[in-house]
Amino acid sequence: MPQALYTETESFDFDMAAIYGQSWLMAGMECELPKAGSYISMMVGKWPVVITRDKEGTIRAFHNSCRHRGSMVCQPGHGTAPKLVCPYHRWTYDLDGSLFAAGRMEDDFDKSAHGLKPIAIACFGGAIFICLADNPPPIDDFREKFSAYAAPANFENLKLAHVDKLVEHANWKLVMENARECYHCATGHPELAKTFPVGMSKHFDAHEDARAEAFCAAMDANGFPHEPVEGHWWQVARFALNEGCTSMSEDGKPLIKKPLITANGGDIGSLRWAIDPHLFAHATSDYVFMFSCMPVSATETHVFSKWYVHKDAVEGVDYDIDALISLWAVTNSQDKELAENNHKGVNSPGYTPGPYSADAEMLARRFTDWYCDVSRVYIDTHGK
Ligand code: FES
Ligand code: FE
């Protein structure tokens, strides 16, 4: 895409309003809110958001901005609290967002008009999706497909094992274009390439074709949906890992003794789902990995990674945390270097966008096409 779309503050401001402010985003898994009072406080770009589980068990999302003078009510991270108390003047909110107490306010102060502002939320397949738009895009197709594809893994049975934040000095669209193609993987990710089919494309040979066919037959026999399906802003598919590999790990062997799925000896490939603008995730038979890209400025992006395992798996007994995170930590740091290097080169007065490979960068192309579509619609409806 043109240089200014990667480098200009004006473009970043547009992206926040037109893209991150209008799209469904995956916030995490329901297991991250195990009981009433659990909350997740997170940033969507520069915007603070809090997600709570209320006393009835309902998961809700709010702008994390106090209705008094706007302080962030909860600091980023996970927590549990019977009520949400703003650290500034102690206005206190119930878990359903309503204002419970505001000391020293006048008698005629209307508490009912000062609850936290809600954000659209949808929970299905064990996952949590939020959208900051007043009129979120349709989600029913994705809800149906994701729920069906995720069902065998029973994501309700997960627990969050680890979270990581990586600061990348690159525009978020470069981070995402990189995350959407594996043209760079064979050389850029030698560790990932051991288990992930980095050459997955129309250039499969006969042996690989036969293996893919056998994988599809095994998934059909187990009742696991696997055909690639997609909508305007999402994709879901289950695909075979490299021969002999049952997990995305450094040697292809499972990382967790207590698996999520035992069908087909754990040889169930990876369930991959991707959401534009910010996410890809992989679920193998033993763990789930989620990658979420959040822009901070035109030149800085935060990548949040989460690893989930079976809720009964015990750290130090059933898995080792360093071994669990190793492959994606290495892969993410390689991608950080690639994206930062890409950004430096895009800054050059000699930068002119070149063509994508139709075979190897199909999904990067799909991402930029989606970005242009959504931008056009926003400009048409908002006149800017
Ligand atoms: Fe929250 Fe004053 S800003 S109580
Ligand atoms: Fe990569």
C-alpha cells in the first residue's frame, strides 16, 4: 500500500476510527473470567476496555472510563473484585456497569444516568468478541461456523497459562500483513517450519496431496469440520501439520500431558481462525495460541500473545511454561524484526509498493483488500 498509509499519524487516526473502532475483535476466552467479579482490563489501541463477569454469570464489556472525570477504572490485566472502584474519587460500579456509589455528590445527582458505557459483546464457542461500534458488523455467520469448528476442542475447558506483550516499532498493517503470509516462513522461521506447513499452497506434490486427503478423511471420520470457510472479516479452517507432528512445538510432539482432544491419537492438525483487523489463533490437540495486534501509533504496535491449556493441566507437572511458550515466543520475535525492518524500508523515498505473490501471499492480499473495502465504506458513510 502507499507509504503514507504506514507512516502518517493521520492514517493511524483514521485506522483507529474506521478499522479498530468498527470491527469485531477477539478479546480472549471465557475461561479468563472464571467467576463473578472476574474482569479483564485491556487496551484496544489507545482505548481502555474492561470486560466483567457479573453476579448472574453474564459477561459484559464497557469503556474503561469513569463517568466522573474519565479516569481508567481498572488497570490493564486480569483481576477479581466484588465491585469496580475508580482509584481517583472512589466512584464505585457494580459488575453490570451500573454506578453503585458516588460519595459527596449532591442529593439530586442521578446515579442511574452515570453507569459505565457498554460495548457490544458476543460470547460463543468459549471465546469473547467485542466491538466498539454503535452498529457492529454482522457476526452470525462467524458465530455459526466458529462454534461448529471449535466444538470438538471444548474451549470452555481451557485456562489461561501465559500472556505476553511485545512492543514492535512498526505500523500495525505491516505487522498484520506479515502475520497473514508464510512467504517468509521457510527462511524467517526455521523453528516454526518444522511443524507448520510453511509451503502450504497449490504447489503440493503427490505425497503431500495424499497426506492432505488422508487427513481430511480422518477429520470427517471423527466429525471434525475442516474445510476452509470465510466471511468478509474472518477465516476458519483445520489443516494438517507437517508429517509426524501432532502439535506446534519445536519437535512436533505435544507440550501438555493433559490434552484438549484425544481423538485420532491427537493427530488433528491445527484449527486456525483469523479475524481482520487484528488476530490469528491456532488450536492443536494440546494447547491454544492467540496473537492479537493492537496499534499504539503510526510507528508502534503491541502484539499480545496468549497461551491456553486444559483447565486441569498443572504447571510443572503436566507442562513446562518455558517449553509451552518457546516456539511462538521465538516466532514472534523473528516477526518483530521482520516487521521493524519492513517499516524502516517503507520509510525510504525509494519505496514503491510491489506485487504480492498470488500463491504465497494470498492472505496478505486479502487483508489489504479488506482494509481498503472497510475504509471505503467508512469514508462513504462518514464523509472523511
Ligand atoms: Fe473516577 Fe473521579 S474520575 S471517581
Ligand atoms: Fe512470521
